[in-house]
Amino acid sequence: MESATLLLLACLASAPPARGVSHLVIAPQSPVLEIGTNFMATCMIFNTSEVTADDLDWKLSETIIPKEQYTKINSSALNVTIRITTENSEWLFCLCKEKPGYVSLNKGKFIHGISLKKGYHPGKPENLSCIAHQDKTVISKIIMCKWDPVGRQTTDVPTTYTLNVKVIPGEFKNESTSENSTQVALEIFPDHLNMEIWVEAHNILGRIESEHLKEDAGWFVKTNPPSNVIIISEESFPTSLLINWTHPIAEPYLKLIYKIRFCPQGSQSWTDVPPADTAKDIQSFRLQNLQPDTVYVVQVSCKNARDRHGYWSDWSTNATKRTPEDKPSSKPELWTFVSDGGNINEQRVQIICKDPVFANGKINRFEMKIQDLEDKGKNGSWKWESIPVNSSSSQHILKEIPLADKKSIKVYVSAFNSAGQSPEAVLVIPAKELAPVEELKVWPHEGQLQLGWKPPKGRPVSEYVVEWVSGDQRDWQRENRNTRHTFIKGTLEKFVCYNVSVYPVYNSGYIGKPASQEAFLEQDVPSDGPTITLIAKGSNDAELAWTEIPLHSRRGFITNYTIFYTSGTETRAITVPANVTSYTLRSLAQNTKYDTWIQVSTIKGSTKGINHTFTTLKYAPGEIEGIVVGVSLGFLFIVLMTMLLCIYKKDVIKKNFWPQIPNPGESTIGNWSPDCPLKAETPKENCLSGISVLDVDVCDGKCVFEEDKASLPLKKDKYLSEEHSSGIGGSSCMSSPRQSVSDSDEGGDMADTTASTVQYSSVVASNGYKGQTPSSQPQQAIFSRSESTQPLLDSEENPDMLLQEGSRQSQRFPRQACFTHTARNKISTDPADSNQLEMEQQEVLEPLDFCPLEEDSEQTTPADSHSADWLSEAPVSSYMPQLGGYRPQ
């Protein structure tokens, strides 16, 4: 390599310079490099003194190579060493650093590059195999070979394979390819000669050969499978089949050996005949120890007998045959289903069985006998009963009988086919339950239902029965006494719930109590959601109920129910366990519409049920009745308390609503005269005052008035405070000055005094008063209202009727009058004084204090005599209308 590089450099140095050629040259040119090796290149400077080796740099693709990898040969040559690690092609450049002047103006002359092609050295081919197929009745002349390539290759450095075939002695053929297989065509197949075959891998980086195959030509031959395979069934040999076939190729070419395999029809488990029995040149073979009345599939293959490592032919086409029938060699699959009977303490027992596992033919009938173990007499056993088989079902219901509690029976069943009778199957249904298996577990695994359990303690078990039930479908299988783990061998459906039970069967056929568990082969979301029913509702709650989802719709184990309800603004959810089918929603709003639904969930997902809408009540049940009863009781209580209060305070109520007013007709003032004054009685504490009974003549009014002034010295100032006024009113003995209604808002409190103020009217007389001369013009009597709380009299409401009413009253009471003085009244005969009279009527004066006479008194008080003085000066008829406001005692 170094000598070649030096020679190249010498040639380049001696070559005359060319116009426009680069001053830099890299050697070697366009190399092919092996990945994983080091590569050294040299950059040389020609025909210029502008640069030296110190001005040069190496660049791999776009990366400057570090100075540490440079080696300076002289001032005009620079080496670089790089490691080839990647498979892709790259460019290696030698270029001059930036330099002003000529170099800067001619950059293209100071750069040179080469392409680096990369590849792998070819690997040694392995596992070379060659074969020559049978062509009709001879061996084909085409040799087909294949091998496993070793190593890697790139697109820049591909590997080529050459297949070499050599007949010893004689012909040599080869064929090249880039694949891992090819074929070579000979002139004729060299029967009984040796052959040498190998493969050579080569590329630009090297070449290598595979191992050489040196074998007899028959070693590479693969014949056709045996033809005309025939199976013969013999009635006298129900467990045997005879097989015959024909050689695929004539014996002068090859001597063959055979192999045979067989299996029951439908099975994928093949049974091989031992090679020692068939490794010979034969054309027939008898299969033995087969199952009677069973269809078998048989296949035959062959190869060169001279070569132990030759090629076996393909298997022959399937040949099938049924073995002859034989009597059943196993017991029927006897089992019972127990359900509740129609009567109390009674069960219904259904005796059912399947054909024996080794029926050895078609079962045409069963014979059964039932023994009552509780009856020890002659009738303890029933006679054998023959039950024909008329269906092709795998299960046969033999009998259904009632069975009383605490009664044991023993069942015997035998199966028959055309060849004979099977062994008896025995099963005992005990009156007393026997111990079940322990710790039963059922779980799905890889498309099967697996079971595991522990045997019962205290009693040996002869076998186990595994039963699975789904709706009306039932099936079972038997397991031997040592089984602790198994799987259900029957056909199971996905998303179907199975009730799996394991029964221990004790010696003599006694059935133990089952251990059961529900299981799914595979779970899914429920197909249907629950339907809601509203049971009851109130103002703040509602009771919901839903039916359990049917088993066929569950498709898995229910994990929980979720109740959703909304009133339009907010949706709430409540989760309840799977065993709950009703729930009461609480804290609901009154008179509100709710929309609710239920979501049922399994481990695979959830399904929503149908929506249900309801509206809560405005009032809770019984709330209206409670309100009515409460209000009624309250009203009744108030009425009763009011009645009791009225009864207890009747006197107070009577005094407040109906004050006690003396009856003028019963007054003793009628018997009083100034000449014979009556002795004044001491007034009682709670008596009413201001009652005067007068027996005066109208004409004596002046005299009475003067005498009234003289007889009341204590009241003189009050009566004479105004010359033309008179006080008419009354008060209790403990009286005090009172205000009128117009002067105070405390009129309601006046009811608490011993005597209420009585409202009267002022009288303006039509004739002269106290010696005054009346006007010449006729004057109508004027009634002016005083400030009393007593309702108006009829005469006050109707002044026009005053004279008529006064006339009637004067006729009724011609000589008597009774007044209660509460206000000062002014009687005037002057029309000019009319306005002044109305203004003075609004004034409130202190009532005069009088002590009224008792009803039965025959004397009058001094007040009566004084009242008579001024009373007499007015016509009696003018005062009589005021009597309408009095109520007699």
C-alpha cells in the first residue's frame, strides 16, 4: 500500500501542470473501505509555492478533522488517519486555510476531495441444504439449494453468492445470485453417485466459501408420499384397523422406509406408530388398541432407506375408517337434579344420564333400578325398568320421582348397544347431607373457567362431579379422586353467568353437599339498564325502586348502582351497592320537578337506564291536616279562654261597656222641696255622682237658680266663673278635672275611671234665661255638642226633630229630669250670641263633683237643690230630649 502511494506521488510530481487544475491532490483516489477499520489519506501540493503543508486542513463531510490525526510528511504533503464507523458514503476534503492574495482569489484550486465508499467483508454462508424432488416416476435433474447469509452488506458494497454443484466424477455446474437461494440444472440426476455442493460469498472486499456437502445423490432426494392408502375394518377385531399403500417410486431408484400416524376424527392430537415397527420396506400395517366404533384418520410418509438424514416425503392424504362396535367398556354418566316438590317436606328428583365415555357403539336403551334404602323389606328394591333412547341428545332424562325428606334411594343404571351391556353406574341420594368440598374457587383464564378446591375432611372421596348451570341448560363432568384443579371441558358462552358446583361422591356412590359459586367466562357492560318505579313521594323526599336486571342481560357481575337526579340546574349522583334495589332521595325541594335515572355498572363499564320524572308535593302527607287541626285547636283554646275570661270578668266588662246610669224615674228628687230639705246622705265610695231629680215648675226657674247658687257655696266660684254658663255633667266622688277628646288622645284610658264621661248637648233656649229678654224674633232651639265620649243622641243627630221629641219626653216625664254634668253649657236668648256659643262649646271645663243618690234613696243631695235653681228657668220640654241618652239601671 505504501509503495503504491509513493509511486502515485512520483507520477503526480512528474506530470506537467495543467491549466485550471487544483494545486491539491488526495491519494488514493475513490477507495472502498471496510467498516470498522482505519483509513489513511495523503494530500499533496503541486505547482505552487503560495502554500505549504502547514496551511492545509482535512474535512470529513462538514466536520474539520482534529489536528491530532494529521501527519506532516514534508512541506508539500500532509497525511490524515480516520476510523470508518458508519455505513453511509462520505466525502473527504483537503483544503487551504484562508490566505490573502493569490489563494483568496483562486479558492477552487486549493481544495480537493474524494468519495469514501464503505462496506463489510462477506460472511461465511451457513446451513446449506439442497434437495432434488421426484418428478413423476423419476428424480428431477434440478438441484435446489438454500442457505443462511452471515454478516451485513451495504448498497455500495453488495455481496454476491455463487452455488457450485460437482458430480464426482463428472459434471460441474454453478449459479450466482444476490439472494439466499438458487438452483442448478444437471444433465441428468446422478443416481447412486456422490455429489459435492457448496456456496461462495464474495464482494470487492473479499470472498469466503461455505461448508462443502459431500453425500450420495440419494441423500438429496425427496420422494412423493405413498399413494393409494387404504384402511380395512374387520368386525371380529373392533379395536384394530389394517392399512395398505403403494410405493411412490420404483425400488431400483430408491429403497424406502415408512412412518405412520393416526388420531380420532376431529382431534388434533396425533399418535405416531413407533419407528422400529415401520422402518422397513413394507406396504401394509395393522393398527391395534383402538377404540371401538370410532372414526380414525391415518397418514403415511416415506424416505430413502440408505440415508438416515434424508428428506421425509410429505404426509399422504387423509384416509378414514370407523372401527367396529363393541359392548360399552365404561359406565353411563349418571347424575341427578333435585328440586322442590309440590308438597311440604317433599323433593322432586330427576334422574338423568349421558352415554358412557367409551360407549363403543350407539346406545339404544338404558336399564334402571331404584332401591329404597329406608325400606329393609322385600319391597326395598324396584324391578329393572328398560328405557329406550329415541333422541340424539347427549343427555337422557330417565325418570322423575317424588322423594320425601329424610329418605335415601340408590339408583342403578346400565347402557346397552348392539354389542352388549355396559358396567352399572350407581348413585346414592342420601337423606343426610354429607360434607362438601372446601375453599372452592372459580375464575376465568385464557378462555376457560378454572376451578380449584380442597377435599372434604374425615371421609375418603371416590370421585368429584363438576356441574355448571345457566338457566335451563345443565351439564356436568367427572374428575378422579386426586383432582384438586381442573377446568370446565364443555362449551361455554361469553357474557353468560354460570352457577358452578362441585359435588364430592363418596364410596358406594353417596353424593355430598355441593359447594357453589357464580362465574363468567368473560364479562361485558350490561345490555339493559334498570327501570325506575316511584314508590312514594313527599314534599322533601321520594322513594325509588327498581327491579334486578335479568341474568341474561347483566353480562357480568353488578358492582353498584348509581342514582342520578336533577331539577334542571344541578345533577347529583348517589352510589349504592349491588344488592340494593330501592332508595329514598332526601333533602329535595318542595313542589319541584325532578328527572332521575339509574346507571348499572360492571367491571367493564356502565349502562344507563330509562329516565323517570316526578314532582315533589307542595305539602308533606298529613301536613295540611296537622295545620287544620292545630289552627282548630288554637281557635278552640282562644274561644274557651275568652269565654272563661268573660265569665270571670263579667262585672268589669259590664261596667266598661254598659256604665251604670241612675234611672231618673226612681230618683227621690221628686219629693224634695226647698222648704223641707232632705238630709244629705254620705255618698258611697263607688257611687255615681251628678244625678239630680227635680220637681219644678217652669215658672219657678229663676227661684230655683238663685237657691241653687245659695246652696252650693263650695261650687260658687265655679258656677259663677261665667255669668251665662251652666255646668251640666257628672263625675265620681273622687273626680278630677277631665279633658275633652279634642284636647287629648288619651280618651281610651278613661274607661279605667269609676264612671265614664257621657256625651250631651248644650241647649239654647228659645225664651229668656235668668231674667234675660228674649229676642222678638222667633228662635229655634240649638243643640251644641259637648266634648264627651258618649255617643250622640238622636236629638243631636236630628236637630229638626228636637222640639217634637222634647214634647213627647215632657209628656212622659212632666216634672222630672236627670242630668250628668260634664261640660259647661251656655243658654242664650240673644241671637247675636249664637256664634260665641258654638266657640264656647269647644272649651272643656272641670266637671262638677256630685255624689249621686242611691236608687232606693228618698232624699236628694244639696246638689239637687242647686241644680233645680237654674233648671227651673228653662222649659222642661227643652231638656227632655236629652233623656234619650240615658240608660236605666
